[in-house]
Amino acid sequence: MALVLNGSGSITGLSAGGLPDGSVTADDIASTLDLSGKTVTLPSGVGGKVLQVVQGTITNDVTTSSNTRVATGLKATITPSSSSNKVLMMFHATGTLNSTIHGLEVDLYRNGSVIAEQLVHADGYDSNAAIKYVHPAAMYLDSPNTTSSLEYELYFASNSSGSTTFGTSAKPCHIILMEIAA
């Protein structure tokens, strides 16, 4: 089929890849490019970009005196756009320990199953203080290998006897999830 210029600025009869390399420059492309619903393959070595960010917050507290893991309620949900992408989890919280507790341990769960035990141990030992404040924080890079919805939640426990609290009503605790391109 011959190339036909129809007078309105469009060309018919041109097959994909029919133009020589370098004949279309960035200046020839519109200022925005809508790729909604399309898959874009990046050249090798350009992965690692942040594709989406979600956050979860709690402003309440959860108390336990057990070394059995307890859900904190601090969670967020993300759906990766590609199974090869990673999810970076970051959190910061506040907690309190009574005078008999040496620290609290925090685990990371994905969809109800633990993926990082003792992700952080927040130590607050001070034999002279009735209440000790701790500020556990951590990051974890997960490779979930899925495009299904993922819920990440933090669980905690005390590491000795006595009352341990995760969160406070005065200071919010946050969890942030980032989808990182492979």
C-alpha cells in the first residue's frame, strides 16, 4: 500500500516501525503522552522508581501483657502494578513500657502471615522509671511477586512480663508503603 497524505495532517499506509530511526524527536511529540492501560517497558538499568505511595495511620493505642503477637491496627493496603515490582514498607510508632518490661518487639505481616519476625526491638529499660517511652521504626523491602491486593500490618508483643502499649492517643503512628519498579 502506498503512503497517502490526506491533507489533514495524517498519513495512511504507514506500517509500525516504518519510519527511519531518529526521524521523530521529543519535540515532535505532544507535551503529554497518555499511556493509560498500556504497559511500558523501561530500558535495562532504569528500574527503582517509585510508582505509588499509600499510608496508614492510627491515633489510638493497643495494650498487651503477653509475649503473643497482637495486631496493632497500623496497616495499609497496596496493589502492585507488576509482579516483578517490590514494596518498601516504612513505619514509625510510639509505645510505652511499664517498669518490668525491657522492650517491645514488632513483626510485619502481609495478608495475615508474618514475613518479618522481630523486625524491630524497641528497648526502654530503665529500672527507675515507672513508664518508659519507646519509638520503634523500621523499613522492610518485600518482593511479593503478585499483582493482587496486599495488606501490610504490624503486630507487637512484650518481651517480658508486664503491660506494653503500642501507639498513644496523643501521637499518631504511621505506616507507608511504596511500590518500587523492578
